[in-house]
Amino acid sequence: MPKTDKRINAYIAKAQPFAQPILQHIRTMVHKACPAVEETIKWGFPHFEYSGAILCSMASFKQHCAFGFWKASLMKDSEKILHVGEKASMGHFNKIVSLKDLPPDKIFTAYIKQAAKLNEDGVQLPPKAKTTSATPVEVPVDVQKALQKNKKALEVFNAFAPSHRKEYLQWITEAKTEPTRNKRIETMIEWLKEGKSRNWKYEKK
């Protein structure tokens, strides 16, 4: 019997109706491909760990689901199905709105096993390069307060790549007036709740 976490049962039960079969299928596929995997909740959404490291994760939003391999950047993408780098803002399979958006079971299984092998071999992600020219953008107090009031938005914001968080913060701090700034913060929260990046309108659907 797979070792499951009751918190993930609850997470799936609370998800939108369209998302529940997607999340359940992903969960089943991960357990079948890697029977020794362990479930947990990190940053507010389901993660799967194997051999002492994160293997992959999944999440549901208002209108789509997302899935990601922790070490996708090190994986061989023979089927050309992984969205990596800047393209991974919606997950490594892009937006998932139905089971048809997931890879065929045979291919999905092969990718999960490949990711598991990286963990078995103790392969680590390379350390992020330190930059001296770019100064990290601090999260302003008013933005922090807005995020703290919206759990879903905070989860998505924290899960975003630093570059995507920076895009939002720069957009807000560049506002010329307080009403404009407040409106942008409000818009950011709404978009984050839907899993959207700052420039989601320009991303390929």
C-alpha cells in the first residue's frame, strides 16, 4: 500500500472539481513509478520526496493545475515535453486543465523514474550563481501585508522563481501614485490566486 499523507487527501478534496481527477492521477502515477516515495506538504501544496530529497510537486489553482520536477533542469527531455527556465512559471507541463494535458502514462512513468534515479544517485542541483550587479528586490511592507491576508496568493508567490517575484515587485514599486500602487497590489493578489505571473497575458497558452 502506498504511504500517503492525510493532508494531501484534504488538499485534493478541497480542490476545484475539474482538478480533483488530475491531482489524483498524478498522485497515482508517482506512487506507481516510485513505490518508496513519501508524501508531504511544503509551502502549502503537495510534494513527493524520495531518497532524502524532493522528487516532484503538484498544485491546484482556480482554473488550472501545475506539476513540477524538482530537478527538471538536470533531466533528459527526450520527448520535448518539459517547460523549463522562464517557461516553467505554470509548471513543467504548463497549465493542466484536464487529464489530456498530462503526458501518456508510459512517458510520465519514465520521467518520474528518471527523476527518482537522480535522487538515488545523490545528484544535486548546481548552486545558483551569485550576482553582484543585481540587488534583490525587497518585499515592501504593504505588499507583505496583502500577501499575508491571502494564503493562496502567498503560496503561489513563494513558489514562483525569483525572477517572477521580482517582476511583480518592480511593477508595484514603479507606480507613480498611491492609488495606482494600491490597485496594482490588488491586481497582483487576484492574479496570484489564479497562479498567474506578472506577464501572463503575453505567455503562450
